[in-house]
Amino acid sequence: MRFVDEYRGGEEAARLLAAIRRDAVHPWSLMEVCGGQTHTLIRSGIDRLLPETISLIHGPGCPVCVTPLELIDRALAIARLPEVIFTSFGDMLRVPGSTTDLLAVKADGGDVRMVYSPLDAVKLAQKHPERQVVFFAVGFETTAPANAMAVWQARQLGLDNFSILCSHVLVPPAMEAILASPDNRVQGFLAAGHVCAVMGYREYEPIAERHRIPITVTGFEPLDLLEGIHRTVCALEQGRHGVENQYVRAVTRDGSLPAQARVAEVFEVCDRKWRGIGTIPASGLALRPEWRAFDAERRFEVGALTAEESPLCIAGDVLRGRRKPHECTAFGRQCTPERPLGAPMVSNEGACAAYYRYGRLEETRR
């Protein structure tokens, strides 16, 4: 399969690992930004094959995981309303709110539906003009263009029964927040290729320059990540900083300009609260004033709902790279995929889910 099998070859992986062992003379700490990258690193055993000089830090790169608890509770409140068809990607359905999740609301009679695209929700609004259709718009810059297009299309169609519950977050401000933290250990980043496919990597260049660190845009297959690690290590060993693009088959410096234009038309940058982390300035997207008729929080007046995190869950420390999942006293005990305390245990990109699924149940070297 083109561009999949080619990036999983054992011989090339061995060559790249040998190069990393040869060139990583000094100890370095690297953060992979995306949870999809985390799952590849753990699933393929790369975390255990790297030399002791390389420490991997798992970043807050899962938009499901960083969606704040009160926003989940707002989604649950809307989904319970009899006039609402609440739609979402499947990865949000089992994310716990304060007391329950969307699948439980569905089991109790709520009309909760999994969709594969926000445009599917627009079609539902066309088909059911007597119902309010809400789409849970969660994601990084990767999913923002499709969500912006859904809102734009709903206006074009004159649909007054469609809205989105928006929880978009942006990657660069999160990277800045991590680097500005007094206990920061990150010396180089592996940036998320799918985000850069949309946004390009121009916006990472000032970060690399300001903090004098290397940032390597990578894909999600084992060889992508091994090459990204090698490039980042070589830059660190040579005292270089800047942005390199390993994921040339999908990413350009400028990204997709039409997608960026649609996002800028519908959304504006806002401060955003991240689950377990707190508010990061200018780290989210919200509907512009002229599009706020499609804002589900305003339409259903749920914006005042607040919530408190479980005191047993250390999701915030995991998402900031301060601790590993197995360092949580609840990991694999009170918190499992069947009975999760936090989103990182159930999300397809959550670090806790990766550690649980692939047997990292106790401390390893990295």
C-alpha cells in the first residue's frame, strides 16, 4: 500500500535507529505534539528501542483529551433535550463528563448520533427541519476547515436548525505555553503533520527562532517518526534551530490556502481553556460575531455550566508532559478504558489509552 508499507519497513527502521544511537551523544528530551504520533511510538516499541540519551515527552496533542470537562457537560445538557439531534465523531461519545457520557445519554433515550463528517450533520438538519441538529466541533486546525465549511453551507442553505458546539484549539500557543513553563524540559519538537498539511509550518518558525529549538514536522508511521527524531537530534547536537519538514509528501510551508481562508472567514482566535491545563491565551477558535447564530452554547444557553476534575486524575500533568500515564495511582485501577476518569484513557489519541493498550503498565526507562 503506497505511503503506508513503505514507512513501516524493518530494515530501514534498523538503519535509522542505528543512526540515532550513533549521533545522539548528549541527553536530549523531545516532545511529540500529536497523540497519533504517541500511539505509533508506543505501539511500534520505538520508545523502548531508542538509546538512553533520548527521552520522549508526550504532549497535549489530542483535542479530545484537552476538551474541558464543562464543555463535555454542556454537550450532555444539549444532547438530553428532546428537540435535539446531537451529532459527533465517535471518539467523543465515551469521553466522561462530570457524571456520564454521550453514549449513556443515548442509552437513556437521547438522540445522539455518530457522524463521519460535519457535513453529515448539515444533511440531517435538511432532512429534519422540525429538529435542532448540533455538531460537536472538536479538533485542532486539522478539522477546522470542514467545520467552517459546515457552518458556511448551513447559511447558504438557510438552515436555522443547525449549530455547532465549538471546542477548537490551536497547536502553536500550546507549544509556546510549554516552552514558557518554568519546569519545561522540552528541547525539540516533533510537530503534527496533519495540522501542518492545513496550516503549513510558517507559524512554527518564530517559535523555533524565539526559543532557539529545532522543530521537525513529521508524519505518523514508524519511519516518519524515526527520521523526525534523527533530524531533531542532529540539529540539537550541531547547535542548530529552526523548522525542518520530514513530511514532504503531505506538507508544504504555506499549507492549504483555501482551507485557511474558509477558517478565517468563519472563525476568530479566542482564549481557550484546556482540560487539566487551564486557559491558554489565543489558543482556540470561536465563531465570528456574524456567524454566532450557529453557536450552540448561545442557542441553548449552556455557557454558564461549570465542572470540577476528578482529584484522582492527573490528566493535566500527562498532557503537559510532566508525568507519564503509569505514574498515576488510578491508572489501570480506578481508571480503565471501560471506566475512565479522564479523556486520555478513552480517546484514540490519548497517551493513557496507548500505555494501557500496549502494556506500558509500569515504569520504563523513558
